[in-house]
Amino acid sequence: MSRDELDAWFLEEVLPLEGMLERYLRRNWRDADEVPDLRQEVYVRVYDSCAVTRPSSAQAFVLSTARNLLIDRVRRAQVVSIETFADIETMSFTIDELSPERHISGRSELRLLQVALDLLPRRCREVVELRKIEGLSQREVASQLGIAEDTVQKQVAKGIRSLAQALLTGGNPVAEGDAARRGRSPAQRNREGGT
């Protein structure tokens, strides 16, 4: 679809849904002052996603995008409020679970998470990968790496905090003692044997 066609489609199909989108956001988000920014972010996501593939129902796609945005915001804030999701399940629209917007969002988050994981100190990254990705028990990780179980627990906590911070800040993890290491590549840090 050309830019002109996309612009025309957006003006005809998406912008007329503004009132409905505004009501949805106000009903499902506790901070009314953030609604204009949320609406704008929904528009950006819809526009970018529809540049690749146009959805069959603009209304369902806009509401699905809004729902995904709210879920992403709550996940990033790590605060799950019952009020935030009060009416999400009662919405009477079809959600395309494999929508282009969800694919783009998921891939973006995976790339961001991989970058943040690569920025962790070597030992911390190993512990997080074995414990959270490979699914080994705390005891198995400690045995495999030759460290104490409480060290495993501390490294997992440190790594998860750093990964969560990276997701909140868009890829800039803040790990204890990591400020000086930030300018070096993951390969350099591996050679140095980071902790």
C-alpha cells in the first residue's frame, strides 16, 4: 500500500473512531491525564502496522492495539490494577491475536530483552539464562556453576531488576556496578570475566 493510500485509509477508517477510542481509554486507564498520549501512541502503532498489512476491521484493530498498549504499560509499570482492566474482557469486539501490531511489538520487545541480557555481567547472565530460560532449579544452577545457592538467588534478583529496568527505559539497563562497563561490548565484557 502506498503512503497516499495508507493516509487516505487512516483518515477514512481510523480517525472517525476517535470518540470510541477515547471512551475506551478513559474507561480502562486510571490516569485521565495520560489518555491523549495513549491515543496518540495507538494511532502511531496502528499507522505503522497498517503500512505492512491492512486489517479487515479497523475498529477491531484499533481496539486491539489500544488493549495491547494498556497491557504493555501495566507490564512495564509492574503494577496490575483491577481498575485498569475493569472492562477489557467485556469488550464486544474480535481481537486478532496474531495481528501485525502484536508481531511487531513482540519482536521489538524480544530484541530489547536480548540486548539487555547481553549487557548483563557474564556470571549474572549465565545464572539468569540457566534459571529463567533453561528452567533449572536454584540448586542445579549452583551445582553447574560451582557457586552457592544464595549467590544464584542474588544474581537472579540482580539480573531481573536490570532487565526490568531495561524494558522500562527502552534498553538502558542499570545494574549495580555496571555503569563503567556500559561503554564496552558484550564480547569485551566476556573476555574480562564480568561478575
